[in-house]
Amino acid sequence: MGLGKTLGVQLRQWLIQEPGALKNSRAIANRLIDALGADDGLKGPIRDLASQPLLLQVLHSQGAAQSAALTSLSALIRQTYAPAVQVELLELLEAATGEQEAGRSHTPAAPSRQEPKPEPKPKPEPTSTAKAAGGLAHLEPLAPGLALAASGALVLSWFGQELDRLIFEDWGWSGGVVLVLSLGLTQILSLGPARGLPRRWSLPSEQAGSPRDAWRWISAPWIHRNGLEASVNGVLLLIILGASPLQLGDVVLRYSLTALACLALSAACAQHWGIRRLWSGASGPVSALIALSAGSSLLHWKGHDFEAAGLSIPTWVLLLVYGALQLGWQLPRQDPDEQSRPLQRLLSSSCSWGFLLGLLWALISRLSALL
């Protein structure tokens, strides 16, 4: 599948999921440019195409009006662009509208005689299996990213074990401290010599199902787009994991897999409701650690405090403070043209799933101890 056809399929999916969000040229251009990723060759033509009023007619009309607008827009593309760009833009239109060939007029053959039309047969009701398959269809594009991130977690864990054996064991550093320093170093680099890291490493919802951007599932938990969130997550990880006896390989594996689980669930929700999101950073693992501690404290009916800089911080304080901060970051719409409810936006964030998974793990641990 070419790049133009890939963008067209994505545009058609957006039109099905949220047609009201694509009523103006700027919204269409922004989404297509984001989905284009790092490929700069088509950015100019895509922007020009999105600015054409004919494109809005093509996308939001039907029947003869759509065919006429499609023919005019295809002719304009052929007059304006080089052949290679023409092919990509025409394939984009074909995939977005479902036409076999953009701009081709179809002349119907004259019927030899009138024949009675058969009575339309009622469509059979889908079975429960078919309904389940349809419900999972929107998850299929996420499979490459999930598989790559799961494999990447194992590789990063092995790399952490080797670094621990060669360097950090002799220095007496815990795995949690090294993890925090790694995240901090990445964030510092993004402020200076590697300013493009937050944009290139984070995972936008438009690219979550793109095979060419599957590597972002590995990089997203290691960079923050929000500098304040990066600082808060770093401090909390240092408080929670600073005294952990776990080796670096174990810490990295648990961090990566927790981040992957939170990211997969939030991406599935965003795909289902057509919500635009940008995922990055350690919010999922941090939320899971806080919720695990709070849930265990509640289920055992015993307070649990973290020691930091001479302070004894109860876990419920971290839960309330961090939960309030995340509500402020996650509740606002990231796209002004998006139509979604607050609960849908919360469930499309990795921190919400981190809280839920942490509480679930605390409950499972308690039940295992009782059994």
C-alpha cells in the first residue's frame, strides 16, 4: 500500500468515526500532516490539497455532486503536480471516497431490456462471534506496535542487566535510581542538542496504527512532551523506586511492560471513540506504582509511607496530589475540533489505566495472600 493510499484509508476512517470534526480545511490538513510523519516530500502537496474547497465537497457530499467535485479536483491535480505526486494524491482520493479511480467518469451500458428487479433479501443479523470480530477490528492496526514494544521490552531488560553487571553493581546504584537518571538524561537532551526527540519519539493517536511508526511504541515511555510532567514523574519515581532492591534489568522490564499495557489500553479507547491523543512519558508506570501502594495499604488496612529528604510521605498524599495534576493535564481536549466526553478522554490516557491496573494488581496480590 502506497503512502497516498494509506493516508486515504486513514482519512476515510476519520470520516466514519467523527465526520463533524473534518468540516474545515485546517482540521483536515493538520490530521493528514500528522499522519504523514517524517516524510516531508508530500507535506506541501497535502497542505495544498486540504486547502481546496473541492476537497470538502468530495468528502462531505454524495452521488452526482461528489462525482462532479471528484472529477474537477482530479483534473486540477493532474494539471498542477508532477506524475509521482499525482499518483499519491489520486490514490489518496480513491481510498478516501471508495472510488475505483479518482476523476474517471463511468458511462453505464444501455440495458437491452427491462428485467424485473429481484426483491432485496433481508440482511441476516450478525452472530455474537461476528459482533466480537467487528469490535476487535479497530485493534488490528495496533498489533505491529504492540508486538514490537513487547519484544523491545525484553531487549531493554537484557541491556539493563548487562549495564548493571558491568557498571552499576560496582557503584552500588539501585535499578530505580538508574532508571530515573536515564529518563532525566533523555529529557535534558531534548532541551538542547536533541530538541526534536519529544516530537519524533512520542506516539500520536494518528500514528498508533501505522506500521512505519511502530517503533514509537518503544520510545514513547522514555520521553515527555510536557516538561513539568517530566519533572513530577522523575521525582515520584525517585521517591518510590529509589530504595528498591530490584536490579536494573528487572526495573526496566517492569517499567516497559507496564507502560506498554497502559498505552495499549488507552490507544484502543482512543481508536474506538475517535479521540486524538499524544502519548509520552512515564505517567502510566508512575500511576500504577502509586495505585498499587495505595491499594495494598487499603486492603491490608495499614498505612504505607515513603521516605524522601527527611519527610515521611503517606501514599494517599501522592495519590491525591498526582491524581489532581493528571486530571488537569488529561481532561482538556488536545484537539479543539474533537467531540468527546471527559470520561472518554480520561480512558484514552495512560495514567488512568495505570491507576486501574495498579489497583487490580493490589487486589490480586491480596487475594493470593489470603488463598
